[in-house]
Amino acid sequence: MTTLAVIPARLGSTRLPGKPLVEIGGVPLVVRVLRRVQRCRTIDRVIVAADDERVVEAVSACGAEVVMTPADLASGGDRVAWVARKRPEAGIVLNIQVDDPLVGPDLIDPLVAALEERPDVSLALAAKRIEKEEEIGNPNIVKTVFSRRGEALYFSRSPIPYPRNPGGCWYKHIGPYVYRRELLLQFSAWPRTPLEETESLEMLRLLERGETILVVPVERDTIEIDTPEDVAALERYLREKGDDLL
């Protein structure tokens, strides 16, 4: 059994049109994500799941693997499942967001290792302790609470836990999803659930159906690219920290 990473790259973003092909430091966003995932020691194969020939051309130009997925697939998760369904040798499948150009081995390898250590669990994801107070109440930041065993209790756009008393800490979900193939295929076929509809969070579909989600705390934050302002923030970050892809 192999470990497959899939990067769904949809060109039709509403807030940042053509997002996968937006160049940052001269490198298209999808290629940045691809190159960083290729560094992970736990990944056997990386495939970009595209919905446009322009993305196919950009990925093919750097010698990587890319497939065209049907245009009517509703979400990135559906594209990942479509790719995985055709590759039964992939026992573990990662959904890597194309808007996460700072993803890397320190965020991915621990998630794969966590599933290997917990054969009773079929999904792992990362969480970072929130350091900026304004993120706690930001509905675009998905917060999570989890048990002492690292098992997710809930995900929400609201501040959880509620800060009734001082001294609390908050975690946000960041980065990739790491599935066992069987759960991924089941998940993509399940109908949306009431809590998922209310909060517009896919992970709630799994919790409502009684699935266990393993939450792995990580130390490093990321910069998700959804708007032109995010692109500018990443460019500043790369100028300060150095761009290791150039």
C-alpha cells in the first residue's frame, strides 16, 4: 500500500480568480505547493487534480503528475476522492489544499505517522495554537477542541471554548487532511449533515456520523491564499524569511 497526496486545483476561485496559477516570486501557486509536498518522506506519489487545461500545462511543465477531473465535481474533497477511487493501491490519501504554499514535511509527515500509530483511526489533521487574539473571533478561522487522546470533539467558526474565565487557549485547524482510502471514499458519498450545513464545515459530517478525527498539534503556522491581500502577505513573508524554492 502506498501514500498518495492529491492537490485539487480549481481555477474558478471567486475571491482570487485563477488562484492556482497566481505567481508568487515567479512560481505559480500550485507549483509551490507541489514542490513542498514532494519533499515529504512519507509521500510515495503526488498528483495534481485539475479542472482546466491551463493548470495541466503549468504542472506538466515542471515534470509532475497531473490529471483532469470532471468539471461537475462539487468540491476539492470530491476531486481527491475521484483520483483515489482510480488508484486502489493508495492506502493513505492526503488532501493538500492548493491555497497552502507553506505546507511542508513538518506539517505532513507527523499526520501520516499519527495514522500509522493509531490503526483504529482513519483521519488525521493538524491544529496550531492561536497566538493572535483577533483570530479567536474570526469566523474564517476554524477552531477545534480535542480530548487528551487528541481526538476531535468539535470544529466551529465560533470561539470554542467560550472564554467565560481567563487562562484558556484556542487551536485552529490548518493544513492537509490525511485519510485512509476507505473512509475518504465513504465520506465523499455521504450526504451533508445538519451541523455541517449550519457551520459549512465538512469535518462535522464525520463527527455527526460518529467517526474519530485525530488532531495533531503543530508548532508552525501557515498563510492561506484566498485574496490578493494574502498574496501580498506571503510575498512579505518570503522576503523576510527567504524563498527556498528559488
